[in-house]
Amino acid sequence: MLVSYNIRNPYIYSCKARTKKRIINNYNRMKSYSFTTLNEFIVARQKEFPYAKGELSSLLHHMSIAAKMVNKKVNKAGLVDVLGESGDVNVQGEDQKILDVFADEQFIAALKASGECCGLVTEENKEQVVFYDEMARDGKYIFCMDPLDGSSNIDVNVSIGTIFSIYRRLSDRGSKAVMDDFLQPGTEQVAAGYIIYGSSTVLVFTTGHGVNGFTLDPSIGEFCLSHSNIKTPENGTLYSINEGNYLRFPDGVKQYIKYCQVMDEKSNRPYSSRYIGSLVADFHRNLFKGGIFIYPETEKDPHGKLRLVYECNPIAYIAEQAGGKATNGKQRILEIKPDSFHQRTPFYTGSRMMVKKVEEFLDLKL
């Protein structure tokens, strides 16, 4: 898209001198600034979905509106009353942050307003959220999300994010969404992504045809294509794991960590340990630089801690589309059939060769 303003527009010349000058300066600054917005990109790719007639585009558009609202609150977190605990506990038994609740409400409202989503699963709600109005019941899609991943980092101004995935409903349109609509394996995702709220706000997503990143330009309020056809390095030199839980890790993970720390020039070891404590932030860094993210089962959490449906599945879909790999240590993440909304799983994802290596230490050939 080539941005331009019609500076001959009568409205511009009816403005006050200062406003007129600002508009013309913006025009001069941006007239050679060529970019593709998120909406334009989605519409251009619509042909990749012969079954869709614009509904997915509309759904992603409404999701991006909610993301912009959350981004605005995140950027003001130190100035307004959005820090600290809300006083409630979510289904995971975790204290809810005020921003957690705000993000959850904004995404639910935006998705309902789209008319393309018949229901959703979110970390903050114990049961599925089903929309009953006539327009929403005709919606074609199911939405699963962690509205604010890494929220324990909010108070200290560390990057946080939103993780989401989208499925086509299995039940008949016009009826109420049913349980099977929400419990599909990750292989059935039609789109997945995350938004990272950091030094800049970036939306990374895939529709099964590669991975692309869009950076929010605050001057125009649009997500613009900034990272086209993202490919993660086949190998890397970063490993991300909470080593404070080392004594509780499986033996294979302990051995892999020691492998990462051994001096070996041929394989560029020792690797660097980088752990933020926010899945979105850790994965985003490793996606571009090459690395592995590990959140294994422990004695305290024998089934792992990350949620399959709305954390691991979307991240795994992105990883694979970018040339990486994702496993629970026993099987491919995307092939796991969930049996509950908040099912947990061990999670190993990132550069393909690094994930294969940790599988060797787990003595599993997948």
C-alpha cells in the first residue's frame, strides 16, 4: 500500500494553519513509505482458503482491534490503575492480574462483535464461552487463547503477550457450539499466532502457508508487514529453561542441559542460557535467533505446566511452519487429541536440530 493524502481536499484547507501544516508534513513524510497492512495481507491471501468467503479476514481484523486496545493499556501500565492483582483466581489456581482480566474481556467482546466466532476457550475461564445470539451462532470459527501470557512479569515491565489459535467448527452452523468444536487436535488449526507487547508490538501468525510478522505502527494505528516468510534457523546456540527447577527435571533433560554447557567448538557450545519466564517472549527470541524452549514435566507438575489447547498448539503450529519442531517428549504436539480445555503438557520447541538432540537424550525417536 502506498499511503497518500489528497492535500487538495477542501477539508484540509479548512483546518487551522497548525493542523494543516501537520497534515501536509505527514503527507510529505509518508508519501514514499510503502507498506502492507495486516488487513491487506489477509485479503490478498484469501485465495489460500477456498472454503472461506471473508469470514477469517473479519475475525482476524476484530482480533487485531482488541490487540491494539490491550497494547494501549500495557503501554500505560505504570500510569493508570492496571497493575497488581484483581483479587480473583483463575481456573489454574493462579492470581489474576488486572490486565489479565482486561485483556480477556476485550478479546471476548471483539470476537463476539465479529459475528464470525461461535465460541472460545480462554485461560481465564473454567468453561468454554459460547455465544448465543443469532449472528454468532452462525459463526464458522472457534477461538482459543491465552489473553495475556507472562502476566507475572507485568509489574516489572518485561515483555508479555497474547497467544491464540483458530479452528473451523465441527458442528452445524446456526446451532450452539458443542464440546467437540473446542477439543480438536492442533493439526486442525486454520490459523494461529501471538502478539508480543515489548519495545514494539509485533503480531506473528500463520494460516498454514508460512509465518509472517506485523509490527504495530502507532503513528497510523495499523499492523504493518515487517517480517515476511519467517524461517527459524535449523540449529541455534540458545536454550531457554527455568534451571531453578533442575533437581526436579527428568534425567534426560538434566543430561541435555549439561550437553549445552560443555565446550565444543564444532557445535558452537557452550550454548547461552536465556530465560525470560514468558513463553511468547522466549519463543519470539528463539524463533529469530535459533534456539530451543523447554518446559518439561517435573516432580511437582508430572503432566507439565503449559496448556496444550491455547499455548502449546498455536506456538507449535508457528514453529513447524517456520521450519522448527515441537514435541511433548513423546509425540508431536499437534497430533495430541485434547481431552479437556485446560490440559497441560510438557513442551519442547524451537530449532529442529536442537529439538531432535533433546529427544535423543530423552531416548525417544519420534
